[in-house]
Amino acid sequence: MKSVLLLLILHNVYCFVPCPSITNRYSLLLKSGGKGFGAPKPSKKKVEKKQEENELPPIVKNTAPKAKAKPYVDDISAGQSALKSMRRKEAERKDDGLRKLKELREMDQSVIEDGAPVIPERVAMRMGQRMLPFVGIPLFLGTGSFVTFWYLATYKDMEFQPVSVAAITIVLLAVSLVGITYSLFSTSWDEERDGSFLGVDEAQRNLGNVKEGLVRTSENAEIRDKLDRMSENEIERQLDGLDRRDADRQKETID
């Protein structure tokens, strides 16, 4: 009986004494939430912080100056100038060909009237004087060496190889032939100038003139071929046009 009463007393005490865990939870609920039920409202500081995080970075405008596209008119003008330049070069090339044609006709006319050009007498005399040392000496040595070998073999009973005799004689004769060519080219072709003793500078100058003459001969052959395919009236008409254009260019340079 006593035990039953003791249990009832303890049960009543436990019911009326507040539990610390429950009281703590209730106090936290009152502090964190407001009045009523539902989820607690966030504070203003948290809302402002979330808004700042969600905001996008400001857009920076590109203030650099944009490159202006070239207008279409500039392209057209550049193309027109290039076309004019090509046409001008083509016209100059044709005029150069007509000038060469005119010079060739004048040269042919002068040959018909005055005859073929001849070597001046003074230049011919210089060539002969140069041939004496450059041709005469090797030729004399070649002939003399052959006679010397024959005399020694016949009267002195000396033996020589035929190959050596022939080689020496041929070399000296070849030097004399080269001397003929060098005598012609080493001579001053200018009637008023005598030239140097050895004539090295004159030889180089004359060789260059010969090369230019060969090139000019091939060009004249092409021009003559064109002349054969053109009528006389057409040639005269083109030459008259060339004279007019040359006169206009001279007026522009004077002005």
C-alpha cells in the first residue's frame, strides 16, 4: 500500500516539474520565429546579402572606336586607276615598237641612199698595225719551229717525237689565229681615238657592241616579219599616230 502511494506521488511530481529539453526547445522556437505558425521569416540582412549575390555584374560598354569600313567607292576608284595604268603601259609598249619600226625604216632608207657603211680608213690601219705583233709573231714562231725540227732531224741526226713536233706547231698557229680576232676587237673603232697599247678596254667595249648588235639584229628580224604582214597605208597611219602622241607628250612636258 505504501509503495502504491509513493508511485502516485512521484508521478504527480514529474508531471508538474517542467522538462529542461522541452523548455529549451520552446524558448528557441519563440526566439527564432514570430507569432503564428509556419517557417520563420528570414532577416533583412540575409535577404539583402542574397540579393547582392544574385545580382549580375555590371555590363561594361566597349568605348574603343570602331574601325570604319572603307566605302565601296574607294574600291571602284582603285580598280579604275589600276586599269588606266595597265592601258597606259600597254600603249607605251606599242609606241616603243613603232619607234623601233620607224628607226628601221629610216636605216633602210639611209642604206639605199648612201650605201652600206664601211670601216673608216684610220680604223682599218690600226687593225693592220695590231695584227703585226699579235698575228705575225705566233705565225713566224710556228713556221720557224717546224723548219727547226726538220733541220735538226735531217742534218744533226736528232730524233724528235712526231707528236711533240705537231703539238708545238699547231699551238703556235692557233695563237696566231686568236691574235687575228684580238687585233680586230682590241682596236679602237672610234676614228678620233687611238686607244691603249694592249687594247683591253677597247676589246671589252667592242665585244659589248657586238652583243648589242646581235640582239638588235634579232629584233629587226621580228620587226621585218611584222612589216611583211602589214600594208603600207596601215604602217603610215600608225606612224602618223605615233608622231601626234609624241608631239602631245612634248607639249605636256613644256607646260
